[in-house]
Amino acid sequence: TRARRRDADRDSVGANDDRSNDARATTRLAGAALACALALAGPARAEMRLPPIDTDPNRCERAFVGNTIGQANAVSDRVLDLRKCDLAKTDMSTKTLSGALMVNTNAKDANMRETVMSKVYAPDANFSGVDFTNAVIDRATFDGSDMIGTNFTNAVITGVSFENVDLTNADFTDALVGKEDVKRLCENPTVVDETRMQVGCRN
């Protein structure tokens, strides 16, 4: 009888461990799947079904840590969910925010110098006045966001979607902008005067 009870206890512990491992694996797969979806979306606005907003009460604080797994490939064991976070006037400089979800995020006047923003999904957000000096912004989506007076000095910008973005008085001085990105930016009616010259528009 005791032997059977010990065997039953071991089976129960093993089952719990299996369930815990399955949960962790599911989380990792969800993060990887989302990263793949963002990568395949390209410069056009990604029409995708996003996961529910992370219920972690400290999820917005992760902006000051960033992604530490996968780095610029935006592959992590957990989605960096910054949706609807109030990050205005905060310091996120030098952080790797690759793969972050920043829908409706308020980052107005934030310090984001030297950040890595690969595959960030940030439509309808507020990045007005943000300092992106020396940042790497690659395959990101900012459609419908406010970027009034945003500083992109010496930033690297490739494969980025700025559809319906307000770029009034944005500064692209010495920014390295991809050829196709230049074409799309020059079609934006808010890219005028000096900003237009900095981007490299021909007319």
C-alpha cells in the first residue's frame, strides 16, 4: 500500500512539472509567433490579432529593462507588452525594445537615444518630442502615431511604416534612411520644408 502511495505521489509531481513546462513552452511559442508575424508584416501596417494585454501590474516597468533574450531579432520568451503605458518624459535610452507592442502608448518627450526598435508594433501612439538620436529603428510600424518634433538625428531607419504619421517639424539630420523609406516619407504631407531636405526628398 505504501509503495503504491509513493508511486502515486511521484506521478502527481511529474504531472505538475509537465503542466508547468507546457505553460512555459506555450508562452515562448506565443512570443516567437508574434515576432514572426511582425517580421512578415514588413513596412505595411500589420493586420493581426494581438494577444490580450499582459495582466502583470508591472509590465510597463519592463520598458526600462527591455528585451534581454533575442536582442534585435525580437525573439523572447515573453512579449514586451507596453500597450497603453504612460512613458512620457521617461528615460529609455540604450534599451533594446525589439518586438515591443506599443499600441496607444504615450512616450511623449521621452529619452530614447540609442534604443533598438526592431520589429516594434506601435500604431496610434504618441512619440512627439521623443529623442531617437543614434537609435536603430528597423521594420517597425508607427502608423497613425504622433511624431511632432521628434528627433531622429543620426538614427538608422529601414523598413519602417510611417503611414498617416504626423511628422511636423521632425528632425532627420544625418539619419541613415533606406531608399524605400525615403520614398514613403516624401509622400507624407507633414514632411515639409527642412524636414523634407533632411530626409532626401528631391522635390
